[in-house]
Amino acid sequence: MVTQPDWNERASRYLKAELKRQGVTYDDLAARLNAIGFQETKASISNKISRGAFTAAFFLAALRVAGTQIIRVDEF
């Protein structure tokens, strides 16, 4: 059985991998998220992703501003 911390880690790994695939740094991500109304800094993003503790809204917005067009849930 997969526990919640495992899912948090999976979401974190997926987001990190997608940012790397898209060539988006945490600084870039912060600027792009701020442009759509999120209040993030490089440090706040780093903390959220390293803990794997972020909302679905943050996850989806981060993927969208990174340029992700398809989310493959079978990769989780």
C-alpha cells in the first residue's frame, strides 16, 4: 500500500523532473507563478518541493507555467 508521504515524494519528484525537462529554474518558476497571482520566492518553492508539501493548485500551476502540456499519471 502506498502511504501519503510516498505520494508526496512522488509528486515532488515528478515536478522536479518536469521543471528540469522544461529547463525551468526555481527563480524562473517563482517569476512565472508571481505573474499569475501566486506569491512565491525561490526559497519558498525549494522548501515546498523538497518537503513534497504543496497544494494541488500549486502543483498544477507550476506545471502549467513551466510549459507542461500533458501530465502522465502512470509515471507516478
